[in-house]
Amino acid sequence: METLARIEITALSVWFRESGLAFFGSLTLHSLAMALVVGINLAIAFRLLGIVPSFALKPLIRFYQMHWIAVILIFLSGLALLLAYPAKALTNPVFYAKFAMLSAGLMIASKLQNLIRTRPENELNSKTVKLIALASIIVWVGTITTGRFLAYTNSVLLASRFF
Amino acid sequence: MIELLSSFSKFTGIYTFMNSPWGWPTAESIHFLGLCLLIGCVGVFDLRMLGVGRGIGYLQMHKLVKIGVFGYCLNLTTGIMFLTTAPDQYLFNPAFQTKLLFMLVAGLNMFWFYASYSDQVKATEAATSVVEPAKIIAMLSLLCWMAVIICGRLITYFRPPYHWCWFC
């Protein structure tokens, strides 16, 4: 807790917390990038599960370029939000659940991207690929849910109040 | 107006649900999921019209839009739940008003698309670009939904809104 309190009093942490634009900008960027990443992954998963009629999968690779740029934005904005309120997030188990879900989602995204790039189209209709796509949907819904619950489940807001 | 919305919320049980320990965050999660479906399906189709993913047929990709509409329905339902539970927090909030304005523009833009260029776009070859007005529609759609997300964040963030609201 003492370490978290020390982080909180650094100039950068104070700036992210108290500058309206820095905090709001990070929050908005996080939401926009998250919507894009989750949206693209859900669309690809729906296609792989056959929920939407088949269209060529290989050209979807181009959407992944945009996806990975958005992932970088998620991490940068997430880092800024974490720096603003480190104790609020790091003392909350839901934060770790979100992080685990997000990491799993990105690993699945990377796996699917690799499959789409390397396998012929007809092999992408296999049961294994469908299971991976289903796992992708579950994990992304979990990421969103834990992300929203994060704002309501914290027990500590500022660690520095304890010192 | 406030009384009417509150009565609706109480009569339908929305108020009780939203004031339960996990009611509000559950509705927020579904709201954001709906938004992701909208961005992932309608937004991806917009990006396709703007030239991303060349080679994917427009007609086939347009099938994704149905899921986007489902996402929009989730947004609308949960949005009504927020509004009717705490109408005074929304009706007078300029961020909410601006959000509704962008939703209206997005809706009109959609009507413009289906009334004029939809058939033409669906008939366009996968390797060919769509006509310029369709690209403008796609760009406008993306910008509107981004603005909706930004305004959605503003609703709870800036109160009072003097930091950003030039018309307040």
C-alpha cells in the first residue's frame, strides 16, 4: 500500500488524476479502442461460427492491423488510468480478472489471425476453430463485464489516505 | 416528463432492478457489449466501404449489419433503463443531449444509405471501390458512433459541463 501511495504522489499520477483532459482523454481512448478490438473480434468469431453467411476470411487479416494498433492504445490508455488511481485498481481482484480475460482474448485473437493467414479457407470450418471462436466471444464478454464492474467494486480509491 | 419516466421505471420493475447491488453495472456491461457489436458489425462494414479488407464481398459483409442492429437494440433497451431510472441525471445533461443528436444524425445517415446507395454498394464487385457518396456515408457513420461513445463517457464524467459545453 505504501508503494501505491508513493506512486500516487508522483507528478505524473497527480497530472493524470487532476487534469480533466488527461484523465477523460485516457478514459475515452480506452473505450473507443476497446469497442474496436472487441467489435472486430466478435465479428470474426461470428463469421467463423457461421452465424453470419460465409465470406472470404483471408482479407480479414487487414482488419487485424487496425486491431493491433487499437490494442496498443488500450494498453497505453489503461496504463494512464492505472497510474492515476493505482490503488483503486491494484487492490481490486476484478482488475486482475479483467487483465487475465483481456490477455486470453488477445492470445486467442493472435491464434485466430495465424490460423486465418496460414490455413486454407476450407480448414477454417473445423470444430476446433469454431470452439476457439466461441471461446473468443466468451472471453471478450467477460472482459467487458469485468471492465464495467471494476468501477463499482473497488474498496480503496486513494492509498495515500491511509498514510 | 421526469414523473412519467420514473413511473414507467417503477411500474415495469426497471427501477428495482437498477437499484439492486449489481443492476446498474450489469446494464452498463450489456450497453457496452451492444456498442461493441455495433462497432464490430456496422463499423466494420463502414470500414469495408472505406477500402479496408479489399476482397471481401460487400453483399456478404452486409450480413454482419443484422448483428449490429441487434447490438443497437441492446443499447436502446439498456439506455431506456438508465434514462427512466435516473431521468434528472440525463434529460438536463448536455452530454446526453449531444449523444442523442449524434444518434439522430447516425440514423438519418443510415436512411440516406438505404434510400440511395445500398443496392449499388451490395452489387459492387469485391475488388472494386464503392461510389464516393457511399464512402462519405461510411465515414459519417463511423464519426457519429465515435462521437456517441465520447458523449457517453462525458455523461458521467464532466458535471457540471462548463469544461466543454460551449452552448450551456
